[in-house]
Amino acid sequence: MSIDKTDNLILEILQEEGRISNAELSRRIDLSPPPTLERVKKLENKGFIKNYVALVDPGKLGFTCFTFVEVTLVRHGSENVERFIKAITKLDKIMECYHITGGADFMLKIASRDIPDYENFILHELTALPEVQNLKTMVVLSTLKHETRFPSSTTNSNDKLTKG
């Protein structure tokens, strides 16, 4: 399913304001509420909209230490990779996992309360996995940009450079 400018505008607005009412959304896209709701439902059914969530402040929950960890596995066979993926999906501190190219096999984003909490996680949970051969940790000093919104598919990045 391809999306038109109206669908793209709906996605832009919902990424910024997920709790917007259908009435307000329809006003902003200049459609009546029934077709607006129909478009949103189609975007949900086709998988463009996966979920609606609340973005919370990790510091208020006590998570002040974030790390990116490169993981190298002992072996690269599909069974070993699948066992590793299954195991890490059960570990709550792992916020994101990417299968990557380069010197490592996976990149993990881990949320911890502090360095001792991270150390405990590494020593007793992550390196306890038999598939893990090596870890390389990068500690986040500060977050300068964190986006949850994807760029508009109708915006050409070159337009921003030439208009400025």
C-alpha cells in the first residue's frame, strides 16, 4: 500500500501527538471525521501504525545509565543466533537490539540504574549466555538528540539544504 499526502500528514501528526482526538485530527487535515477515522484504521491495518505508546522520562524511573554494547557471538550459525535472540528478548534491561555488520554481530542498547547495576547485568546475565564470546561497551555521557518520529516521506532532505 502506498500512501498519499493526506496519509503522510496523518502519520506526521500522530507521531507528534498520539492522543489527538479524531475530531482535531480531521480538522487539521481538512477532512470530515468519518473518512479521517477510516484512513487511520487503514494505516493501522496495513502496519504503518504499529502501536500507540507513552514516552516516559527514564530518569524519573531511576534509569540514569545507558550503554551501547557490541556483542560478538561464539559461532555464527543460525541456531546460535536464534538462541541468542530468544535469550535477550527475555532481558528487560535491553531496550534495543540490532543485528549488524562489521566487527561485532549485534548492537544492544541497555538501560541501567547506574554503573554497578550495569556491571551486575553484564556479569550475571549477558555474559552468562553461552552464545556470547565478547562484549565492547560504550557508555552514553549525554543524549544530544533522541527522535521517535520518522521524517516525512514527502519531505526531500535536499529541499531543506537548498532553502536555508
